[in-house]
Amino acid sequence: MSDNTASLNVGGNSYDYAVMDGSVGPQVIDVRKLYANTGMFTYDPGFTSTASCESGLTYIDGDEGVLLHRGYPIGQLAEQSSFMEVSYLLLNGELPSKQELDEFTHTITRHTMVHEQLTTFYRGFRRDAHPMAIMCGVVGALSAFYHDSTDINDPEQRKIASHRLIAKMPTIAAMAYKYSAGQPFVYPRNDLSYTANFLRMTFSVPAEEYIPDPVVVDAMDKIFILHADHEQNASTSTVRLAGSSGANPFACIAAGIACLWGPAHGGANEAALNMLHEIGTVDRIPEYIARAKNKDDPFRLMGFGHRVYKNYDPRATVMQKTAKDVLEKLGVDDPIFDVAKELEQIALNDPYFIEKKLYPNVDFYSGVILSAIGFPTEMFTVLFALARTVGWVAQWNEMISDPAQKIGRPRQLYTGPVQRDYVPVSAR
Ligand code: CMC
């Protein structure tokens, strides 16, 4: 707690509110007593100025383009760590020892299978269902399968549910892909790494084994790390809000998946690649830049801009380099990558984008990599959900363990009709 207080003058009275310090980043004014003191609420649609919780997981400095998980910079984690290690770090607060990492990896590996009955659940969906629709349904259904890990007040059950979610998400995601492709489901294999196993479950068919290329496995693992957590974004806040009522973890993560699907959030990677294909060639870029700047045109440059980053998204830096490595290794000469690089250069030098501090975000280059690996665009947001599951789970655990936790219940500025008497239909 800082020595500072913030004073508010309302109706001739002055009220002092404590100013709280984080370990780094903006201070916050503790307004919890505001309504009791003044009878007033604060108004902040979209939470642009509101800290909804205290958290020790992830720190973002949007002006400087900094992203830290438990203090470690995302660039270092993406280059030197692994998704399993980052998952442990997010869940437990510290990097694991070799033994702790081996045990954690072993536990996750041993939870990758799903209840066999769950496989029949898929058949209720149309084959052309969007895999995110399937993800919402199937992950929500997990609570009907794993009753022994839904007591949120038991730390051991919370741990098991967390491990189950992280472990089963690749299996569920790969099955969603297989179902839409009309191919048989592929069971997990315990001798493969988390990421190699996911790629094999996705791309292997009974007629032909898929041997994951180490460059592709490495790129996929980096993409998972880059998406693992991002503090109180829309889907994470959804998970926390759902969890604040005491809902079970599987239901909460399903709620997060539903929120992530939107094009302003996790759906942007799909939208960004679709946009790059629509632009098609470098000579058409100016037309789209002009559209993005036109107030009367709803078109936006997808993969550009961010609520928090007013600088280059540090995840986009890693993503651009990874895209180059993967395309080179796979020998893919994708003209869309050239369009992306040129579009980025033109936008970064355009006064509109400079003034509004609009830079490429994590989604700008991810689609180029994912399509080079072989994923259809509908799967992009599914991959985001797979990776973000660890962040959601870690944030959910943090919230449940927080003694200050309360059911989330925002207030409102009511602008509807004031009380009036009901008029029978015959008299209207
Ligand atoms: N293209 C053109 N103009 C833009 C863009 C864009 N991509 N993004 C923002 N602007 C303009 C916007 O029109 C507004 O202009 P003005 O002040 O004149 O009205 C100004 O910049 C501020 O935009 P905003 O919508 O008020 O900002 P926000 O913080 O509410 O929105 C955003 C952030 C990410 C939703 C938005 O930048 C956007 O729609 N970007 C495209 C979608 C996208 O790439 N989303 C992925 C985000 S990163 C991954 C994730 O978190 O899921």
C-alpha cells in the first residue's frame, strides 16, 4: 500500500481513497468503499481504467512493448524455454528444477486421453461445424465426465482439473479437426512431447504416419508459449467472472473459449490471414490501407492494434522470425508472407497508424506460419484456445485462492424508462 491517497470531492464532501502499489506498473486507486461513501458508481465500459483483480502472473507494459510471465520476458521464454516449462511457471510461480519439470511433463502426458464416451459426443455436430463451436461444446461437456475434479474448494481437485484441461486440450482440438476432415480420431502417444503429440494427432492418418519435423515442432511450441497467457484480456476475464460464482473449471474454460472466438480477440488470427488472402498482391495494399483509415468503412487491418500495446507487440517480433524460419525450412514460397511484410512496412510509416499507435499484434504473422504447417484457417483460434488454457487455468486458480475474491458483479448506469404502470394489451 502506498502512503498516497486520492481525494474525491462530491457534493461538497471530500473522500480519501488509498492508492495501491503493484511491484511494477501503474498504481491503482482502491474505490471499493466509493458506493458506500458516496452512493455513486464509477463508469468504465470495456474496463479501460479498471483493475478487476490483483494478479502475480503476467505483466504487460503496453507503451514499452514488454510482456513478462512471472517476471521472465516473453522473448527469452520463447527462445529458450518450452511450453511445458512455461506452463509449470505460470501455474506454480517459479521455473521448475529438472526433476519438477520431468514430473510435471509426466503428469500431463498421462492425462492426454479423453473418456471414450466423449468421442461419441462429436458425432452430434455437423461435419461442417466450426471447430471452435465444437470446442465450446466438448470442453463444457468435460464437467459431465470428470466429477471427481469439480470441487473447487479442494486444492487437490483443482490441481487435477488443471492438469486434465492442459493435457486433454490438444486431444480435443485434434479431434475437432479430424471430425471436420472426415478422418478417424488419432489417440495420443506418450513417447512424444506435448507439441509433437498434438501435431501427430492432427495430421497422422491410419494409412500414413506423420513424423513431425523438429522445426515445425519448435515453431508450434513457440506459438503455444506466445499465447500462454496475457493477463486480464477478455477471455481470461470471462473465465474469472464465470469462476467467481463457484462454477466448475471445465465450465469456466468453456466460457473462455466462447469469448476467445470473437474476431476482436482470438478470432483475429483467422481474420488476419483471410484479409491477407483478400489483399492477395502487394500492389493492392494501398487500397486496403485507405479503407482501414476511412471512418465510413468498417474495415480494420486485422492483426493490427491492441488495447494494451501502444508499441510493437513483443509476441509479433518472435512470430515474424518464426514465420521466416518455418517457410524457409519447409521450402514454402508464400506470396502472402510478402504481402504481410510489405503491409506492415507501409502501415508502420503511415501517419494514421503512427498517431494511433497501431502496431502488428501476435495475430498478424501467426496465420502465415499455421497455414504453412498445414492448418486450415478455422483451426487457428482453436490453437490459441489450446495454448491459452494454461493461462486461464492459472488465473482461475489464483482467483479461487485469493481471500479478496468475490462474485463478479459489475454495476451500471441505468438509462431505461423509470417506473411506470403496466397497460393491458386491450388498452395499448
Ligand atoms: N485498423 C484500423 N484502425 C484501427 C485498428 C485497425 N486494426 N485498430 C484500431 N484502430 C483505430 C480505431 O478506428 C480508433 O480510431 P478513432 O480513435 O479515430 O476512433 C483507434 O484506432 C482506437 O481503436 P479502438 O477500437 O478504440 O481501440 P481498442 O483498444 O478498443 O481496440 C482492438 C483494440 C484490438 C480491438 C483493435 O485494435 C482492433 O479491432 N484490431 C483488429 C483486430 C485484432 O487484430 N485483434 C487482435 C488483438 S491481439 C490478440 C488478442 O488479444 O486476442
